[in-house]
Amino acid sequence: MPDFDSIPRMTIGHGPTPLEAMPRLSQAVGCNLYIKRDDCTGLGAGGNKTRKLEYLVAAARDEGADTLVTIGGLQSNHARQTAAAAAKCGFVCELVLEDVAGTPKQDYYNNGNLLLDRLFGANIHPVVEGEDGVVVADQLMARLAEAGRKPYLIPVGGSNEVGSLGYVRCAHEILAQITTQNIQVDQIVHASGSAGTQAGLLAGLIAAGADIPVLGIAVSRDTEAQQALVQALLEKTLQYLGLDPALATGRVVADGGYFGEGYGITTPATLEAVKMCARVEGILLDPVYTGKGMAGLIDKCRSGVFSSGQNILFLHTGGSPGLFAYRELL
Ligand SMILES: Cc1ncc(COP(=O)(O)O)c(C=O)c1O
């Protein structure tokens, strides 16, 4: 494996993020719960994308780019953190944003992440109904290049083998913290979407020879589809690190039982998880990602899938600005 620390990276986030106990939530659900606070990565209200962007923005810089282009939903946390990274590092930011059917509308168009995107100075390109965001982004890339700009395309969620490196690094950080704090972690749980977080985390654990299981609670896909997405990116990330992709075998576990009707559409259990974490731990989750992830975790504690003696680490991937777009449901 090449020297991981020699891979180009821009330090744009705060770290290491805290890893701490959640005693009151543990008592409420009957398992020993810990939390890794990647909602506290610092940049532009924080979240998991900041770690990925440290590698993606370095790659853009090394290619001589002057503009970051990315794609997401109108309330994308990834788009908001990309806009903040662009502002911090001196790039122009162009966001291709898609509306999401079934979401509340009163605050969705002007609040939360979208308001912050504008504040960070990003240019917004709405995708009209019937168009495909990826195609719109490709066309935009061509137009920008024709106009003499040097655009760099960051994929949905920052999820490719470069972005995943942010979570390889996070895996190393977690292993160091649990050693120092003398915690034996039996299970890591987090919300899994475009797959870069889970693939990177697993690649980092595999590279370090650690066998802690990672459960990705899918936010928009059934179990099989989510596992296939994570598996493919995990294999690519391992290859990028010079490791055997076969090391991925048997490591990818996702659960598609908690996302409800679709991406961005919240569920009663998600809202219960958001309210419960706020009221017993003072921690803000979100209705699209971490609320669903936590709803899965709580259900598995209550139903005995996770037992009372187990130490479970919830990776908080951020997203709280999204709360303000869902005010009418909360
Ligand atoms: C708050 C939050 N949690 C989790 C995820 C999922 O991470 P990934 O796309 O790497 O699977 C996202 C992705 O946008 C997110 O914004």
C-alpha cells in the first residue's frame, strides 16, 4: 500500500472530531451507545462531505481547475459543503440541483441547505422535471470549458475512490480514538447513501486489519442495491490504495428496511429518532440521513438485534441544516 499520508489532501475541516459516549440515549434504548461527531467537521456547518472534499478539492487544484461543479438534491448537504469548500479555497461553485418528489414544500425551496448554498456564493442550476441531473451537469461542464473555464466535476455525494479516502482517514482516526479511550467497539452504524462513507470506512478498517462490522442504514435503496453500490466502490477504493479488492468479500452489510417511501421522504420512526436525540443528548440529527440511520439503530437495540452488552458506535454524518427545510413536519 502506498504511503496514505502522501496522497494529496487539502486541510479544510476540523479534526479529529470527538468520539464520545451517549449515556442518556444508551439508557433509553438499552445498548451502550457512542457517537463519532462528524457533524463537527467544521466547514460550513459540518458533515461527512468535508472529509471527502479534502481529497477531491486537492485533486481539482492539482488538475488546474478554477470551478467546482457538483450534483445533488435541492437540500443536498454535499452541495452545501462543496459550496463552502469552494468559497474557502477560491473556486467558483456551480451546483446542479434536483427537486425531490414527496418532500414538504413550504420551506424546501428557500431554507436550510439551499439558503446556505446561496450564502456561500454558489451558482444554482435547477434541473427541470424530466431532465437527468448527471446529463445537465455534463452539459454544463462542456459549456464552462467552451467559455474558457476549467471545471472539475465532483460526482453525486463526492462518492468515488478519491472522495472515499476521506473515510479511510476517518477509520484510522476512530481506531486511534477507541484505543486511547479504551473502548471495545462491537459495531459501527451510519446512514448510507451514495456509498462513499461506508466504502471508505470499510477500506480504512480493512487496511488497518480491523474487523469491526459496519452497518449502513440505507436512505433510499433496498438492501441488495445499497450493498452492491458500496461493494463496487469499496473494491475500487481498495485498488486505489494498492490493496487486493478480494479483501472486500463479506464486509459489506446494509439494511434497506428503514428508508420508507424514498429519498428525502421522512418516516415516523425517523422523526421520533430526531426528537429523541435532541431531547436526551442535545444532538441534532436530520430528517433525510442521520434520522433514518438512528431510527435503524434504535430499532435494532429495542428488538434485541443489538444486545445490552454490546458497544455500538453511531457515526454522525451531519445534515442538521436540512432540519429547517422540514420545519412543517417537525
Ligand atoms: C448527513 C448525511 N449523512 C449521510 C450521507 C450519506 O453518505 P454517503 O453518500 O457517503 O453514503 C449523506 C450524503 O449526502 C449526508 O448528507
